[in-house]
Amino acid sequence: MAVKVLVVDDSSFFRRRVSEILEKDTGIEVIDFAVNGQEAVEKASKLRPDVITMDVEMPVLDGISAVKKIMQSNPTPILMFSSLTREGASATLDALDAGAVDFLPKKFEDIARNSEEAIRALQNKVKEIGRKRVSRFTRPISPTKPAAAPSTTGFSPKPVSSTRSSSTVAQPDRSFQKAAPETTPQRSFKASGKSYQLVAIGTSTGGPVALQTILTQLPANFPHPILLIQHMPAAFTPAFAQRLNSLCKIKVKEAEQGDRLMPGVAYLAPGGKQMMVESRGGSKTLKVFEDDSPRITYKPCVDVTFASAAKAYSGDVLAIVLTGMGADGRDGARMLKQVGATIWAQDEKTSVVYGMPQAVAAAGLSSESLALQDVALRINKELGIA
């Protein structure tokens, strides 16, 4: 069955372009359009699409507000389109806080080396998040997180144009329903007794919310440095690091060349670059560099960072692979496993996309499969700080 998509944008050109790209794939059907956030809310309720693509800046009701309303009334996987600017990054992170699952830049050439690769990236992302037919689309939020992040789009209302009628579009069967409040008690964990010097976490689609959920539950006296590898454009990582730092008890910063790894500090790999650990004397520092290699798809790449951690720390690493498309992290996890490191993976139920953790689990590299809400508790217990 084709993934049914509602395309939301106030630009007729962009609506047409997105629709043409998506419908080149026989596994995707664009069922209708909306020209503003309010119309998106109404059509989400009426048509029950599998996926919604959403612009941030729109008249009548902006994209962030529309995401909030849709997630309250008809929870649906939402893919945001964003401009690669500081303001666009902040607004997109607000949208992810509101419930959107992922984002792509509006300039497709910014996500791929050529147009065909960009087309496949959009199609694959829509199909992956559209297949996530589960009933748990509300996400666990840390008590330290503000109740509602304000919109930062700063746009002025524009006249509303008309769109094609949707009265002839049949409503599809829908198993995606609003999640009930989480009532399952937290699991009880026992520490393995192994010693560590580093925690490394790799993730992609769904990662921003997953990382926020975990990091906000770590104490200020966290005993080791943390490396964060999130597939994200260069324009977004400074804003994301700043946001995490404002919400967490630990310090979070965008990694810089020569950073000395310190306990209680999380280092976010910069978008568009690679991050590696180097041993210098008695200390560990970060090498952050441009990477033009055509063999490496992701920048930053989980495999690259994990492999360097295996060399620098041997088996004294706790590595965790979270939600994301593809298999980035599997090869690096294998190298870590070979030197005695511990590997965990997020479980399928709480992953937005199970690709990355599944690749690690299927290869027999992970010793535990964890629900997102249990990851921080499990880390704290393993390190003896819970």
C-alpha cells in the first residue's frame, strides 16, 4: 500500500515540486495539498494521511503551531522543510519539540551531491517515517524542558490562496492513533561492573528528540565525556548544541578542533564535518575536519567517530546507537566490540526509524535493546551514578 502524503506549503511552486518528486516513487501517493497551517490541521483530521510534509513559515497559522495542533488531535509523522539559516535552525528545532519527527532543507541540493540522490533521499525518508504505524507518537519529555517553546519564525501573515478540493479523496485505514499517557513503570537495571572512560552516542532520524530525552536526565556530576554524532546540516548543530546546553545539567557544546575531552561534557559533532578522538600524551582531544571523501556518505559519520574511539580508548567505551535510517554505526560498533567495548541499541518500538539500531542488533553487536525512556536510567546505573 502506498504511503499517503499531505503536502503543506504556501508556495505553489514548492508544493508542485515536492509532489512531482514524491510521486515518481510508486510507493508514495500525494493525496492533497494545504496552503497554510490551519488548512493543514483541518485536512490532517479529515484525510488521515500517513505523512505530512510541512513548511515552517506560512500565513494564517505557522508550521510550528500547526504541528502542535496536529499532534494534539491527530498524531501524524510530520517532516519539516527548513531554510539553512540560524533562524531556520531554531524554528525547526521548535517544530521537533512540538512533535515533528525530522526535517530536510528546502534547497534539496543541500542534502545530496546531485539531484537524483536528493530525490531518493526525500522519497526514502517519507517512506521510512510513513511505515512507522505505531501508537506511541507522544514522546517522553524531561521535567527540565520548558512546557512550550515559542515560535521563532518571525513572519508576517500573507493572503490565503485557494487549493484543490479534497472531497473526492477517500479516507485510508489508519492504525496511527494518539498515544495514551505512559504508565509503564521504569525497568530495574543492574550494573555490569565494567569500567568506562567514554560514552558515545550515534543517531539520525528522530535523534534530536531522543538525545534531548536522554541528556536531560544525566546528572551534573556525570563522570565521563560524551560524544554525540547526529546526522544534521552544518547550520543546525550550533543551535542544537546551544539548546541542549540550556536544558541539561551537563555541559553540551559543538565540538571544535583540539577540544580536550572532559568529564561531564557532551561534544556534538559539527554538521558537514567528521569528529575523531586522538590520544595526545595523557589526554584525549578531538580532531574535527572537513571530509571530501566520496566513500563516506554521512558528515558527521558515526562509524568514523566510533572507530577512532576504539583506537583511543580500546574497550573502555559505552556506545549507544539510537533511531535513524541506514546502517551508520554498525561498522564502528563492530570495531568497538572487537576491543571489548559495550554496545547498546534503541529498541524498535521507540525508534522513529529502526534502521541504524536494527543494523547493530542484527549483526549481533549490541548486548541490550533499550526503550528510549530507559536509556538514561540504564546509563546512570551502569556508571554507578544512580
